[in-house]
Amino acid sequence: MTKQQAKLLKIITDFIDDNGYSPSYNDLMDPMGVKARSGVHRMVHGLAAAGKITLNPGHARSIEVVGPTNALKRIRMVLDQHCLSDMPHVSALIQIDSIVTGYGV
């Protein structure tokens, strides 16, 4: 993966973590320093070709990062929003899943 791809992947991951949904190409233009959506399109499809993200053609905001790390973060975010992470059995399940999968939350 190139430095530019790594930067884009981090921007996408951070956006999803912060907002709970995928960024649009317009959302990615400014942080990547690109002035045309076609440039973002090329970079996004490069990440998809590298297997780092998946796309659902024809659907807006359909970028998904490949791997369980983001799923675990989203689960933690939902649990925190609903104050479920304070329940010992829920926290224990998250920790066990993190250990089994090898991904920290």
C-alpha cells in the first residue's frame, strides 16, 4: 500500500468512526488535497483493488473498510451510546472477542 493509500484509508476509517457512516467523494477531496472528484475516485478504487475497502456500486456512501477492527469499534460506539458497555457481561464479551480475533477495541 502506498503512503497516499494509507492516508486515504485512515481518513475513511476516522470518518466512519466519527460519523457512523461512510464518507462521500466530496468529503474526501479536501483532506486528501484533491480538487476533482475523479482523483478521489481513482484513489478509492485503488484501495478497493488492494482489498482494503469494499464498494457497493450505484449506492451513495457505500465505502466499507475491510476487517473486523472497525466493526468492533462500531459495536463499542453503539454500546456506549446506549450505556450498555457498563454492563459487565457485555464488556466481557467485547474483550473476549477482541482477544479471539486479535483485534483491540
